[in-house]
Amino acid sequence: MIPNITPDTAGFSASRLDRVSNWLEQQVASRRLAGCSVLIGRKGGVVHYNHDGMADIDQNKPFTRDTIVRIYSMTKPITGVALMILVERGKINLLDPVEKYIPEFKNTKVYDKKSKSFIDLDRSITLLDLATHSSGLTYSFVDKGKIKEIYEQEKIYPYYVQDNIFTTASFEKAYKNVCSFSEKVASLPLVHQPGQKWTYSIGMDILGCVIERASKTKFSLFLQENIFDPLEMKDTFFQVPENKTYRMTNLYGHKKGFKEYGISLPKEIKAQKQKLVLVDDRNNSFFYQKPSIEDGGSGLVSSASDYLKFATMLLNKGSLKGKKILGEEYFNIMVSNQVEKKAKPFKFDPFGMGVTVGIALDAKKMRLKRGNNSFFWGGAASTDFWVDPSNEIVFVNMSQSLGSPEILNKIEKLVYKSIGF
């Protein structure tokens, strides 16, 4: 556990930090969020913590610091650290072609929208392409055309939820493991040539197979032995253990946010007055099943306390409490911009892309209060984290509301207005 310290010892105003709590209370009261847990770290300790709202609204179960949540895409930076561990050990190179580990990618095609035909690759997809969302892979809920149709036909869903919302049937992932999933993906076309542009994608799921084959260790076991155990992350899993299910939260969806994922609400749910709709019940969650695909892009659950340890390790350039997870040289590669302008997110100059993390190259132009070269990522259920090395700040927000209105910018402003008083 990272110790609590008083805000003033870390250069914060306690009274101003209370504004973060007050504002989050308002978001819960207005049902923008069901519940949340926020941790702010600086100078080696937790300077602010608050939780508000419910992990289960109907059963009146509070959301706490140790509530276990679906972190979805906040799984990606963990996969990125695992990848860089193997780079440091000389097992892989970021410029290796993916086909070196998954030979089927040698024959992958690209769908050309103009000719409506399948064309050859200009070059091989690299591991760096996968890690920076510049491979030409996509998500079924991102693409709106031909590839979406193909992904849906072939059940290219490594994750839980998007493809089974509002069904009552027991859900199982469609492939027997992450490598059989990856081999199938290799047989399907890309949405563009590797390196041509930035497209949010299942690249980190494919990296799970690469990590397995390069390390000769099951992906989940590699994470356990090299990241979770050394950092004492005892609440981070692909499958929630039976003795911890009582700490799991419901997953809700905000009615206004379903369109983002291409999901149409049933008429009976549209007619309901409440803003939040139950999507995955904590009493019988999909995450209690043993997953066939250990999904490095969105498959983990965790808690605010656990993820703070991971984020603090990153603030410390790869180490925590004397335990080195990643050497500083390789940490620096991970959190440095690795893509050219055409492959940056939204082709936006101030926004860089490191290995599985976004980089605020020019925070002011991104309308952020954090320092330049801060790095960050978030998850679909309103979870977020950032690490700000120049101000020595770590921020972790856990919630469980799929598609809720954006709240992060407001929290960030309140956090940075609390410094130096």
C-alpha cells in the first residue's frame, strides 16, 4: 500500500482538493456516474483520496478504494510494460515484424476503399505498429464500413460487453486462446497500410500472443510474475477470484453514450427515465468466467489502489519500493513519442503516442493543465489515469459507467488549482 501523506507536505492545499470531492459528488448525484474512486499521489504518498456513489445502486453497495472494476483499455499500458520488459531482455525488438511471432501476418491484406479490393501490404506490420495503433487493425465499434462487417461476421471481439449487451445468455469468447484469435485476425484485411495513419485497434490483444510466444509463458502468468507480484498488485486479474467477487462492481451504461459503441438501445430501455442502465451485473459478471482469450487490450479488472501502484512505478521510471520492473532506458522509450505526424492520434501535433500510452507533447495546446510529456490512458467505463513527471503527480480515477459524459478535464483543472497554496 502506498502511504497516505498530508497534502501540505506535498505542496497541495487540502481545502482546494476538497473541491475535487465536491464536484465528483455532484456527478454521482446527477447520475452522470454511478460511483467513483479517485486517488492523487505525489512525493511518494497519497495526498488525496475520495470515493462516492455506489458499486451497486439497487443493493446500496458503496464504491470504495478497493472496489474491483473493469479497467478495459487501461489494460493496454500494462501490456506495454510487459512488451518493454521483453525488449529489455533482448527477447524481441520493437521493429520486429509481427510475422516473426505469428507467421500468418505475412499474408495479411489491406482493404482499399477506392477500388473496393484487397491489396498487398506495402511493408510488414511491426510490433511498434501494434503498440501505437498504427498497424491498420481496428475495433468493430470503430470502423463503420467493410471491415466492421467482416469483424462482426468473424466475431472479432476479444473483450466482453460490446457484443453481448442486453442479452441474458452466458457469454463465451469466440476463440480458444489469444493466439488462435490473432491467427484469425491475420487472415482478415486491414483498414489501411501499416504506419499510414492512427486507428484505435485490437493491436494490444495481438501483442498478448507475441508476449506468450517470445517469453514461452502464458500471458497472464507473465504479467503476474513480472508486474503484479513485484508491485504487490493483488486485485488485478483477467478473472475475478471467487473469494473477491464480493468486491466487484456493477457495470452501468449511460443512455447517451451507447451510440459511441454502435449500440442501439431496446425500446423498453429507451422508455425508462433513469440515465444509467445495468450492463454487467456484479452478482453474475462475465468476469467471473475463465476467459479463453486473455485480452491485453481491455481484459483486466483492477482497483484504484492496485493501479496507483502501477502508475507510481511509472512515475518512478520503472521501479517501486526498490523493485525494478523496467530499466530506465526502456521506460523512456515507452513514454516517448514513437510515431510520425501521419500516425499521431487525430493527426494532432501536440498529441504523441508512446508504447501503448498517449503523450502530451504540448499540454497547453491539448488544453491540459498537466506538464509536457505527461502520459496517460483511459478505459471505456469512465476509468482514467495520468502520470505527470514534471509535477511529480499520479492520478487514478476508477468508475464503472460505460459511455458517461466526459469528466476528466474538469477534475484535472481542480487538481492543478490545488497546487502551491
